[in-house]
Amino acid sequence: MAITAAMVKELREMTGAGMMDCKKALNETNGNMDEAVEFLRKNGQAKAEKKASRIAAEGLCMVVTKDDQTAAVVEVNSETDFVAKNATFQEFVKAVATQAVNSDAADMDAFMAEKWNEDASKTVSEALVEKVAVIGENLKIRRFEKVVAEHGCVVPYVHGGGRIGVIVDADTDVVNDTVKEAMHNIAMQIAALNPKYVSRDEVSADYIAHEKEILLAQIMNDPKESQKPEKVINGMIEGRISKELKEVCLVDQVYVKAEDGKQTVAKYLEEVSKAVGGTVKVKRFVRFETGEGLEKKQEDFAAEVAAQMNA
């Protein structure tokens, strides 16, 4: 299969690996993008599949709460940052979020087919088309998620003027200002450190096995580390897995506002529970980041390469 410059560019943006390394990986895997990512990871040239590391699409994330038990977050994309800052666009995003918090739609197709709350003579999809005509730029309601607390409350947080939207679903015996403030702090933690799970209980055995396979391949590709005894290598893998889980599991993360720089989120929640005389836990969370996994239009790739070669 012929390896194109566009394929190399895509792999670079997915992994952060060098241009020639990406080209080699694609050649070795006959152009299979997923296998090329694995090839780079196993050779230590890509730390992880962080497609969102080059977030580029514009727009806004917005969170609307209906009451202490109900909230919704939406992401609406625009072509330019100029439109994202436009009051007309921002009002439309708020209307979409309000639609979502009152919606019972199970997926995006059903949501787009709903009657528009602000004018029942049209659907959400038709309201979007009209807004595109008014603003003069392509817009997209990309995603939404509604959260309903079963035992406790929901707490919203919006960061960076709409760059990140977070909802925390608190499982708690007590709902008061202290608990809500604690959940707001947790939401800020989620926005800043982007955990993937609440706790290790949510991490699948398949994920752990896959990461161990990657780590073993990295070690075996290192001339020094590969010579170590099997017991030592297994210990290294377990240590690195544990370190990774502390980064991706919310309750294992170091609490960002900890005075000693060591307290975990789990310990912070224990403190809050003791203070309010009940049990306070995070049941789940939702985190949307504007443009996550999307790309802006880029400059000509050949020109980019030429510029790097002439630098």
C-alpha cells in the first residue's frame, strides 16, 4: 500500500512521534493506522494514543442544571474561534443545553428529531440549519449527555469560558453547601487532569493486559532493560501500570488543592464525609472538551515538511 503524506501527518498528530518514525511504522504495518500506533508504542516512540493532544475544532461546551438532581452538558462546534465568541452563537449553545436537560432522547439522532423547545414548529435539526444561515458558518451539535442523580446531587463546572464542561454525579447521604463545594473542587480536578475512570474498579482486565503487553514490548526493545531477570521485568511492568492507574483513576490522583501535595482525592472525600457526618462519593462524571478528537484545517503538509527541512 502506498503511504501518503496525509497518512504520515495523521499518525504524527495521533502519537506525537517523529515524521520518519511514523513513515516507517506505516510501511511496517502496510498502512494500517491502528497497527502503526501499536508499532510506535511498542518501540517507545509514542507514549499513548492521545488523539486529543492536538485539539483544534472550535466551539463551546456548556452545562445546564435543571435542579440538584439533573444536569446536561453539550458540545456545539463552529468553524472559527471568532464565531465561538459570538453572542448569537453562545445563546444558541445555551438553548441546545437547555433542550438537552429537558430531553429524554437516547441518542443524537433522536435528539436532533425532537421538537425545538423555543419553537415547536421546527425540530432541533431545523433550528440548527436556520442558525447556520444566520451566522454564515457551518455549525454542528456534536454530542450531549444528561445526568440524573439517583442518590445525592449533580454539580456542574465550566472551564475556560466553555472549553471544558464537567458534570459530577455525587453519591451522598447529605446534600448541602459543603458537599456541593467539595464536588465543585472535584469537577475542577477532572477538568484539569482529565481522569478516565472514577476508580480502578472500572478498569477492565483487557485494558490492563493490553498495557502490560505494550510495556513488555518497550522493555524488550531496550538493550539494557531486556537483559534484566524476568522477576525484575515483571516488577517494572507492575510498577509502571500502578503509576499509570494513579494518573487515569480519579480517586487515586493527588488532589490538586492538597496542602501537602500528597493527599489523594479518595482521602479528600473521606475528610468531606467526616465533616458532614455522612458518606460522600463520586458515582460518575462526564467531561467534554471542545474539539476533542477533531482537527482544524491545517496548512499544506508538504510546505510544513519543507519548512522543517530548511529550518
